[in-house]
Amino acid sequence: MLQLFYSGNSPYARKVRIVLREKGLQYQETAMDTAHPPPGFAQRNPNLRVPVLVDGEQALFESNIILDYLLKTYPGAGAGQPPLAAAMTRPDRHWEDSLTLNAIETLLDSGLNLFQMNKSGVPAQQAAYLRTEAQRMQSELDWLEQRATPQGFVPGVFSIQDLNLVCALNWVNFRKPIEWQGRPKLRAILERYQARPSVKATVPGQ
């Protein structure tokens, strides 16, 4: 059986939890505190963070790599509507879709830096690097808003780009490293998928 190492409020792990649910795969969840990883965890992920997916002898880390593995190893869209995308990117728009994924991932990484530093007593206004991180997030949100449609980045499917965005924006709403509202197309994508069972079941903070 698949085994997923995760923490409940991790937006990175949430992406994997959503796809596992979308595909109806049986798996075991192992919650962990990344500040105190279990013995031997570094052998599975030298980055010492979640998620990690173990499938037999195969251990994979970093969320989008795991999503790519699941899409290729366990094909099938599941019962959701619109259906889950069959691949990370469209063959005819591979670079465009890859750039969108990169922008969303960087947005989330910057938000996590802001949150963790503020938690450690260093608010953004006290450090030039953190001010740049906040500016970077706003720049990425503007860029994403220009490229999105209210139906998603890939209309007709629940794309991996949409999935990444929903997890990122839900996490920003939860942790509040910045204010992101005022972008109607991004808000429409978030609202479009909020009630989807796989999304609703994995909301951070519940």
C-alpha cells in the first residue's frame, strides 16, 4: 500500500493528498513534525520535509515530482467533474504550463519564508530580503492573474496548475503572509474548486 508522510497544514503535502483522493487510491497517511523527523527519514528525503510518498521500494519527495509520478503510474481521472488532468502539462503547451507551475511553487516558497521568519520574530518590514519576498509574491500573483481564465488555467479539466493554485491560495488565506485579493480570475478558480470533495476534505487548519 502507498504510504504518505505529511503534516496536516502543509500545502505541499495537501496537493498529493488531493490527487490520491481524486484517483481513489488506497494509502496510509503518516503524520509527522518536520522539526523532529522520525529515525531514517533522511534516507527517504534528504531535504527533511514533507511530502514523501513511498510506493514499494520507491520513495519520492517534492510535491510536483510526486504528482507527476502518480499521474503516470496510476492513470485515470477519477469521478470528479471536471475530471482531473491526465498529465502535469499539455504536450503542445508544455513550457507555458511548466512556467505556471514554477510561478505558483515559488509563490508558495516565498510565503513560507515570510511566515516562518515572522513566527521566529522577524517581520517582513525588518528585513530587505523578506520585503523582496513579499514583492515577489505580488509580482507572481499579477503574472498568474494575466494568464488565468475564470474556468482555470486549462479549461475543461481540474489541471495540476489549478490544484497548485488552490492549495497555495488556501494556505495564504490561512497563514496570511500577504494580502492577495483583488484578482478576480484567481479568486474565481479558488471558488470553483472549494466544494470539490478532495479539496474540501484537506482544508488546512481543520
